Amino acid sequence: MSDPTTTEKPVAPEPERPARSRAASSMQSWLPTVKDSVAAIVLALLVGAVLIMFSTPRVIESLSYFFSYPWDFFKFSGIAVFDGYSALVRGSVGSGSSLVRTIERAAPLICAGLGVTLAFRAGMFNIGAQGQMILGAVAAGYIGFHYDLPVGLHLLLALAGAIVLGGLWGGIAGFLKARTGAHEVITTIMLNYVGRFVILFFLGKETFQRPNSDNLLSPPVNDSATFPAVFGLHLGVLLAIVAALGIWWLLERSTWGFEIRAVGANPQAARTAGMSVSRVYITAMVVAGMLSGLAVSMMVLGRQDPLTDQIAGSVGFDAITVALLGRATPLGTVLAGLLFGALSAGGLTMQAAAGVPPELAQVLQALIVLFVAAPALVRGLFRLRGDGQAVGVEAKGWGG
Amino acid sequence: MKTTARVAALVCSSALILAGCGERSDDSNASGSETPTASESTSEAPKEDHPDYKACMVSDSGGFDDKSFNQTSYAGLQNAEENLGVKTAEVESNAPTEFADNINALVKQNCNSITTVGFLLGDATLAAAKKNKKVNFSIVDFAYDKAPANLKGLTFNTAEPAFLAGYLAAAKSETGVVGTFGGLNIPTVTIFMTGFVQGVEKFNEDEGADVKVIGWDPESQKGSFTNDFESKTKGQSSAEEMITQGADIIFPVAGPAGLGGLQAAQDNDVWGIWVDTDGCVSAEEYCDVLLTSVMKGMDVAVEEAIRAGANDEFDNEVYVGTLDNGGVALAPYGPNADIDDELDATIQDLRQQIIDGEITVG
């Protein structure tokens, strides 16, 4: 069966390609190195500082008399930037409650990000975390608020429901790719739309609505179906760590993980070596979907968020960013997830305490991604080593 | 180092462009954060002055720039800042998962009153109100059966002005077909559509006419919905479908997506009626095809709730915006609407009858 997605054509070998870039597939080679990632974050913070300066009325005003009292401009800018970024730090790691907030926001990003990472390693771009999360939410929510079951069992069933339905939804895209060659980017995006209408359909039903209400809003899950909490932090977040360890083991230590990496690097070669490329596509997408289901269970079963059509927020899409920033490795995904969780939690305090426009935290995230995606720019600015070196490190880092 | 120099040059040159060589407004202590700036101090003096009162607001995931109910509610906060001299702070929500955090962050900023926007924040607001008895909470578009003493629901009987709009539409329709569509099949949307349909029915009854409404059936609770408040394209195709079915007046109740409905009205030379705000102000480019707008005075309600809190008069009784208290209203007719005096008198008469309770709507 032919595979339309790969860039390397089996019939037309490219003898001029150097050995090391054959090791890393074309998809992987533009992923950033650690240095690039850090440089991108620093650069984004610098640009963010300029944005904070010019979104502060006092700073703008001081520009009108810049030549009489230039110091004012620098002083006010300094104050504004310091206020903003200190609020960012305070709001993300400054106290117990802000740490809880950071971790709570990071955990679903990490889980869904791992799903994107896994699919990525199998050579697929999984845009469908959003839809997989929504389906997972429908299952977890329904089991959570509709049934009365003993503590523990209820949680397990609801969690299993989220994981199974998320996995099925992811598996559809994998199946379509394996059997028909349909591109997973297109199918997962379309399945996101379908997912949104599926939840809207269910929210329109009496059973999913609150008594005496027609609003598209479900009740929260019963207490018996929630993760236990310690110091205000629900313990579902531990599952994110477990998932990261599991995916690491899977990718680096298991036979199946080797198959995934082999298919991701070169499906033709993997097929020639006797691996079932179709099976890898399907299973990788199923597991990716299961991870998305796990991600949304943090919201539905962890924080008892009621189901709405926006239950997944933008986590499914941020997860793609997290996975890319994390270089599609489990550890990197965890770190990137924590960074984004911190930016999101700290962005809130920036808004509430320092009056920084709410868009700024999102602009920071976007800038980081932008700079990550334009490594040449960042390397040029920071005088980092050139291309060849980066790819070399990359190939090794990916375990060849 | 070259980079640093470049950045410095960039900053300096932008300073040059933006700056003149003006005078500093306040030489004594410009760093004091409480000092009002020149532009603010020239504005009208506040009618009331509560500098120690801090009024705060949390949006739902639409954000304060949604040209719809978040934005109108936010206008209420801004008016309160100007008219009541209160301090303000606000947080935008990106996702429902953030609601509780966002409210708590504002509680930590020592807000005296916190207004949340939209029914999606219902749970989070109730939980926060129970935990923080000293903070006055109010929530737009939502009401509780039993609210704590520090939680006020702000609701709007938009069926009343929509009824008037429906009557007006029926009177102005030449094809005998008028259309309406919503963003989502939820009560805060369909209440407009139900009022609109009842207004048309009233016209049919009074004038022995047979004007049809397409897009909403209050009996079966079914109708035409874009299932999206953002996409102008979906609004446009919904409206165009109705226009091909003969509708010559379109009443979109779909927030920004409804702008597509007005676009379709403009393209096909039919009338539109706008919702939430006066369309001739908020969507000026479509003013020429607007008959009128059904206004939902969230800004009025929010400012009132803050005023009550600042004056220690806060209560938990649900606020219902009506034609009577000005919480909802019909906007001035559009410039091209050409409403004759007789029709206008009828509308005013109906308005009075609703206020007097002779007609019940909704």
C-alpha cells in the first residue's frame, strides 16, 4: 500500500544525502535543540518586555517629553516590566496556591502533548487532541454524573471511559491513514469538528443537562468520581508523570517503541524490515487518543469542571506546541508542559495584579513557538552554532 | 554587542517617532502610581466618589472584545470607574477550566465586588461567593434559586423589546416572511427569538395579516442555529438561506456570527435587526440596512450592581432588566428605516402595554 505522506520516495533514492540526515527524518530535523528552545524563550521574554512597556499608558505618556526627562521613560518602563514579570513569577511559582495552579494547568497539557509526541515519533502529525479530549470528556462526564457507584470504582470507570473513548476517536484517524492513506492532518482536524458537534448534540439532551435548565451545561461529576486531592491539588496530575514515564519506556525500551521510531524515520524501510506499518499507525493513534482522554479527565474528574462545548479549552491545540517545543521527547514534553502551565497561571496574575493585557501571556507563548520555528533567526541573534551541528546533535538525541 | 546596539537604536528611533519634546505633566512626583494622568483628570468629575471600592470582572471565554455580551458588561465596569470613581481590575478567561482560578485571583487582589459574565461561570461564582462572604458577587445572564446574601443574578427579559421588534418587522415586511436565527439553542438566545415570534403573531392578530416567521418555532423549541458565535460565514449562509425562502427582514441572535446575517441583508437589499447593542453604534457599517436593534442593557445592570455595592446597598435579589426599568430597550430606528408616525405610535403603545402588564411576553 502506498503512503502519500512520506517525503522520501522509495523508488528514487537520494545518494547525495549525507548519512546523518538520513538518520533523522525530514519531519524531525526542524525540531529545535535545547539551546534553541532556551534562546527562543529568552528572546520571547525580551519581545514581551517591549510589549509590556508599550502597553503601559504611563510609559507612552513619558515618551511625549522624552527629550526633557529621558530618565522617566526608562524608569517607568523598568517598573512596568518588573511589575509584569514579577507577577508572572509570583502567579506561577510564588506560593503554594500558584504552584498548584501551574501544575493543574500543566498536567493536561503534558498528557495531550505526549499524545502528539507519540504520533509524531511514528511520523504522524496529530492535530486531533482537541477532538479526542472532547470525546473523552463526554464519556468521563456521563459516567461521572449519571451513575451512583462506590468511591474508587466510580473514578476508575469514569477514567477508563475517557481513555477508551479518546483512544477510539484517535484510532479512527490512524485506521483511515493505515487503510486508505488519508492524511492524518486532515482527518484529525475534521474529527475535531465532528467531536465538537458530538458534544453539542449530547449537551442538547435532557440527560446531559441540569434539572430545570436548558443551558448547554452538564452537572459536575459526583464526588465519588473525582480524584482525591491533597493541599488543593488533585492527584490526577500524578497520572501525567506516570504517562510520561510510560511513554518514555515505550519509545526507548520496548519493541513496539522501536517499531514506532522505525516507521517514523522511514516507513518503507520499516516495511521492508518486516514491520507492519499499518498496525503501528493505528496503535500509535489509539494510544495518542488515550492520552488525550487522560488529559481531559484531569478537568472533568480532577477539577469537576462541568461539560460544555468548550470543555477542552485550547489544550488540544496547545498540546501540539508543547510537543514541538519539547522536541517530541517525553521529558521535553513534560518540561514544555510545565512552562506553558506556568505561563498560563502567571499570565492570570499579570492580568489581575499588574494590569497587563490578557493577550500578553498568549503572545509570549506564540512568540516562543515562532522563535522555535525560526531557528536560523534565533541562532543568528544569539551566535549559536550553525545548522550542521544542530542536526548532528538532533540525530544523536533521537537515538538514531 | 552589535545586537544590543541595534536594539538600543530601535528603541531610540521609535522614541523619536513617537515623541515630541513636550512637557512633563507632573513634575513633583511622577512615579506615584496613584497620580491621575492628564487625560484622566480632564474628564468629567465623577458623580460619586468611592476611591476605596474596587470593582472587578471576569469574562467568559469570549473575552472582553467580543462585540457582544462580554464587551457590553465590561462597558458597565468602565462606566462605573468613570461615574462612581471606583478602582477596577479585570481578568479574561480563555477556557472554562480557568473560571474558578480567575475569580480567586481577583479575590486575592482585594476586590470588593466581582462581576462574572455568563451562565458558564455559574458554578464557579457560587462557590466563590460562599467562600468569600465579604465580597459582593454578581453574575450576568444567570440567576440562582437560592443565592447567598452576597450574590446577585443579573437577568434580562429581552423578549419584551424583541416582541416590539417582531411587530415592527411584521409591519415592514413586504414579502410576508421574516427570518431569525440563533447562535446556539440556549435560553438566553431563544428568549429573543420567542419574543420576536410573539410580536409577529400579535401583528397578524391585530391586522388580520399572515406574516410568517422562519427560523424559530417556540412550540417545538426548534429553529435555525449557527452553532457558533464567531463565524460570520455561518451567519451569512443562514441568512442567505432565509432570504432565498423569501424573508425580507433578518433578525440574527448570534453575537459576532450575526454580523454575517447583516452582511447578507446588505448584499440582498433586505432589512436587518441587531441584538444586544445599538447596531448603528457597534456595527456602524451595517447601519443603513438596520430597522432597529433589541438592546440588552448589561452595562446598565452591571453599573447598578456596583453602585449598590459601593453605597452599601447590595442585596441578593435577582435583577430583571425590563422595558420598565430600562434594563432592556428598543434602539432608535435606523436612518433608512422610514417608520411612519402611525406605526411608531403603535409600537410606543405596545411598549406601554407591556410595561403596564397588559401584554405578557416570553
